[in-house]
Amino acid sequence: MMLWFIAAALILILELFIGTIYLLVVSAALFGAGIAALLFNSLSISILVAAILSAVGIWWTHGWIKRRRHSDNEESARNDLDIGQTVKITRHLHGANYEVHYRGTLWQAQAQNAASSDAPVSQTAVIVGKNGNTLLIQLH
């Protein structure tokens, strides 16, 4: 009977070191099996409860993670400290491409909202993303 609770505690401690939510689900399932062992005093019922709770919990957790996962591009954009920073346009190259001054050097940038007319030199813009080494900017 107590082995279910000990196993649940050990799996919970392991989950704290590894950091996966799936082991938390298994720990909860083993805790549920321990409660079933206290109520019914049957090993087969406890094993069945642990298996069902684990399967349902892992299935639900997998769906929950899948719904909340962001794309790789969105994750990298969230962690990029350059996004939202202001750059100074030094010259217009062609089309929507500009040369900008940022962090003490010149960068190539591509305007996302390029108007038909050229942006004046020394105008500022905001970095909204990156495409390789090219900054994606939003003109003011």
C-alpha cells in the first residue's frame, strides 16, 4: 500500500530534477493508485487505476502542450533583444532595402511598410524581425 505513495514521491522528486511535466502526471497516477489500494486493498485494481490515470493524463498533457506551443520563429522572436530597438536610416539602397546604423555599425535592412516614396535619410525605424543578417524594420 505505502509503496504506491513512495513511488509517487520518488517520481515527483525525479520530475523536479528533470523538469518534464509527463513525470508529474505519472506521479499523480501513482498517488491515485495508492488511494485505490487504500480503498479496495487490491493490487490489480491499483495497477489498473495507475495505468488508466497515466494514459489519460499523458494524452491530455500532450494535447495541452501542443495547443500552447509556439513556432520556432515566434520563440526566437520572443527571445531576441534586438526586436523593438530603434535604428537610424543612413541611406536608401533600392526598393524596400535600406542601410541602417545600429549598435555602432551599418546593417542592411528591409522595410516591412515601404511606401512608394523613399524614406528620408536620418529617419528612424523600429526592428520588427530578422531574416538572416538582414534586419526587418518598420518605418515611422
